[in-house]
Amino acid sequence: MLVGVETRHSVECNNRVQKAHAPQSICLLRLSALGDVTHVLPLVHTLRTGLPGVELTWIIGKGERRLLDGLPGVRFVEYDKKTGLAGMRALRRELGQRFDALLQLQVSARANLLSAFVPARRRIGYDRSRSKEGHGLFVNERIPDRPGIHVLDAIGSFCEPLGLVRDEIVWDLPVPDEAHAWARAQWDDDGRRTLMISPCSSHALRNWRAERYAALADHAIAQGWRIVLCGGRSELERSTGDAILAAMAAREGVLDLIGKDTLKQLPALLARADLLVTPDSGPMHIANAMGTKVLGLHAATNPNRSGPYSDRRYCVDRYDDAARKYRGKPASALKWGTKIEAEGVMDLIAVEDAVAAFERYVSEAR
């Protein structure tokens, strides 16, 4: 099942490329992470619809491949960062071809070096303001420099050097029917709304305190909501879930699914929630792609750059407060994309902030 379409009325569509200049084969390089590869999906849709018959190859990480496996019209080639240069040489052999264009969608030093093993005539990378780690040495074309845009829009700009203009957002996240069946079996549809808590980001300094999640959960339970905890199998996620449960006043009946789903089941699980509360994380962006509203917790990162793309009405935004406290200047004076991953930064988000965002959702979703 393919899900998620969002029309962009502000962009006029002209996705016609002269056949004589249209690339026949394109390689996308984006290894990680779960949220960022989700942001690439609308670009894939634009390429497939604007360049009928184009061969798309995507160099990707192992976990991200598991999430996206089954995406139509894309050949995946995995790269394991642990394999180093030997893995890069093996990847070159596995690719087995020269591409008309490489879209270098990641600017880390590892990804930049890996791109050197991808033979391509056109090597399209980020604008200079987004370049780092020697990115400019590995590309010969750049996307337009548009400051102050969301990560997804920057990634979407990679279609423009190919003569395409994006006119809609289509996620095409492949979720098998059996994953939806598993998600439906986790709780009964008894009329209660569901607040799902995915408490951990892969960046520990973006994470909120367990006792504050517990206070928000108690507030939702008092209004008749169901609480579902979700997360991966890491020790941090398990210990955080345990701490949330221990701090709750009304933990009976809370459904604890931390470590119990697969990457294919996660999107289906998130789709069943009415509202997801999470820091800036992969589940935030997967939930957004599945049409679930997100109560995003932002202090370490700017929600306008990396928050839930479709709807940020229910996000808590303390990024400017963080900039003033930890950088000594307002957020508007920072370079776009600056992360403020400092010890204690997420403490700027009070329980009352999250409760207020929750109540905004309640009042608007009636």
C-alpha cells in the first residue's frame, strides 16, 4: 500500500524535459537517517513522473533500506559504513554502470568520499551555504541557494537542475498490508483517541525528560485518551520507556510497544495514532508522511527547518530561547540549520508548553 499525497499549490508544475537532454539513469546518494530518507521520497516521485522510464538507483543504509524496501521503480544498493574503503570499492563494482546524473543528497565526509566511487557525468550537490566536509570537491553542479527553507524543500530542489519543477508532495511510503494488520491488532477501536509517545531521538541531547512525558500522558489520560509508547530496541529507549511508566500516576492500561515493532510495522503503527509526541526524530517524519499529526518538541533544532513538514501547528518551539541562552543571540542571527545540542537545552520545554500544544490539537480536532 502506498500512502501520502500533499499538493503544493504555490509551485507551478512544468515537469517536461526535452527528450534529447533527459537523463536515462540517475543515482541518488542518501545513506541515513530514517527521517531524512523519508524526505527524499517526494523527490523520487517527481523524478519518476517527470522522467518516465528513468532508471533510479539509490545508495542507502541498511536500516533505511528496510524501511523503504518495496518502493516502486527504485533499485537499492546498500552501503555499510563499517566497511570503509573496502565497502566503497565493492559498491562501485555492484553499481556496474555509469550514470547520467548523481544526486549527492548528503554532505557528511563519508558520503562525500563514497560519491567519488559513483561514476556519473553530472554530479549535482548542495548550494555553497549548505556545503561542508569538502562537499564542493565532489560535485560539478549545485541546486539553487534558497535560505530559510525546510530540509524537504532543499532535497526537492535537486530536481531543478534536471529541468523539473515539483508541484506536489507524494510520499509513496511502502507499507505492506500485513504491517497494517499487525498495527490494527495492537488495540481495539473503542472510540478513545490515542496519544503515542516516541520519546527518543538518535541524538540524545534532543530528548525530553521522562517525567515530563509522564505528566503529559497523565493529562491526556484524564481526558479519556489512550497512551501508547513506541520506540526501538536500544537500551536508552527501553530505559526511557520504563522511566515514563514509573513516573506516571495512571499507568494502568498504557500500551507499551517499545522494541516490539519492525521498521515495516512502524509506519502502520504511527498511522493509528491521533497525535504523536516526540523530539526531532525519524518517527516524527514517518508519522507526518503517514498523515498523523505531530506534537514536536523543539529546542535543540529549528522546527521550521526540520519539524513535521505538513503541519507544525502543534509543535513546541523553544529554539529561539535556546539560541539566546546557549549562543548569546536570537535564532534569526544564527546560520540556518544550526543545531543547539547542549546539555539541558530540552529543559527549556516545560510540561505546560506540551500541554498547551496538546490542548491546541484537542480544540482544533473536535
